[in-house]
Amino acid sequence: MSPVVVWVTVVLVVVPIIALSLYSVVDVAGRHDLSGGHKAAWIAFVAFVPLVGGGIYLIFRPLRPEDIRGFGRRRRQPSRVDELLKSKDDAAR
């Protein structure tokens, strides 16, 4: 096999698998809503079966409130401004 084929394979296959695994482990480690046992189980699953483990984690991971549309900080800010403006308008009447 030529070196070019090897590098293309590494870049197109191995690097994305490592990136997916690392993202999954970092995401699991940073979660405060999972217990230590659940974190350990997810990390072990991703470590022993990298491609499948990372993909399954991304599909079945529990959602955090900021992951759901309408609950994030950016979504709350305009509604808070609207509330303040409405209360100011009501007070002016």
C-alpha cells in the first residue's frame, strides 16, 4: 500500500473516530446530572468500542435543559427584555 493511501485512510477514518470518542468522553465527564457509575459506564463503553460507543452515546445521551430549544440562555434573554419593557409600559399608564 502506498503512503498516500495510508494517510488518506488515517485522516478520513481514524481521526473522526478518535474525535468522536474524545468528544463523548469529555461530554460525559462534564455532566453534572449523571452519577459516577453512569459516567464510568459510558466512558468504558466509548473506550472499548470507540466508533459504536461514541455514536450510541450521541444518540441516547440524556438532554440537558440548555440543549432543548427555548431553555437556553440565548432564548431566555429576549423574553426577559420583553417582560421588563411590558412592566415599564404598564407602570407608565
